[in-house]
Amino acid sequence: MNFLVRRARVSDAAALPAIERSAAGLFRCDPSLAWLADAEVPDVARHQRAIEQDDVWVAESVDGALMGFVSAGEIDNELHIQELSVSQYFQGRGAGRKLLLAAIECARDRELHGLTLTTFRDVPWNEVFYQRMGFETLGAADVGPRLTKVLNDETAHGLPGERRCAMRISL
């Protein structure tokens, strides 16, 4: 499938909550995470702020449909991936990979030290996907205070901490 990855426009924000909800539907395959499929996602206003303040890219099909997005913020000379979501209908077509590559290219252009993210260790489309893209899972000694706080905040919001990990790719 042909599609392009581009910087998000404020007008794209209206489509992003539905994309995130669709992607979260995959969690229904895991009974202990199924609740995530119905969990609240950021609203349009929050996506608009992210587009204005952070780095957000969208994958757009040739007919103009938004397929997915990645949202990231620069922290401590690294780009932190806050969310990567692709609608279930468009999954398996390379959109997630190309979105992540756009974020990596941006970080390289800014001469940042790397990219970081947190994800599930044992969900097939999470840790393994990022490892294939060059990310390394960080051990406890390498996580550092910033990512430890992110992981702790996720646990406080109900995510199972024992299933979460922090990852980094050095540039």
C-alpha cells in the first residue's frame, strides 16, 4: 500500500483519538489487558496541543485517510516516543515502521543522543517490534530517573509494572 508520512497538522487532531482506540482494540486478545481497549484516550484538544508543542507525524493513505500517528517530545537531549498507534485496518502495511523512522530521522537531524520509549515486554507488537527497529531494552541499572518516573506513573495508572519496560536507541 502506498502512503506518506508527514508532520501532523492541527486539523489532523480530530482523527487521532479514533486511531488510538482502534489500535488499542488489539489488547482484547490478552484478557488481563483487555480493559485497555476501552480505556480513555487523549481527546482532540490534547492532540491539538501535542501537534503545536511536540513532534507528531501521521501516516496518510493515497486517498487521504489517516492510518496512524506517532507523538514524541524532546527531553534530556533525547526524543521520547509518547504514543505510536496505527488503526487496525491499516496494520501490517509498514505504517508503524515508517512513523518510527520519521521520529528517528528527526532526532538525528537535531543531533539528539537517542530515542526512548516505554512499552509492554510480552505483547507481540510492542517490545519485539521496537527491537527489530534497533531499540534495546534497558536493564534496571540503565533506566535512569526520567524513565523510572514514566514507568512508575504508568503503574499508578493501572498498567502492570512487571510487564512494562523502557527501551532506547542510541544515535
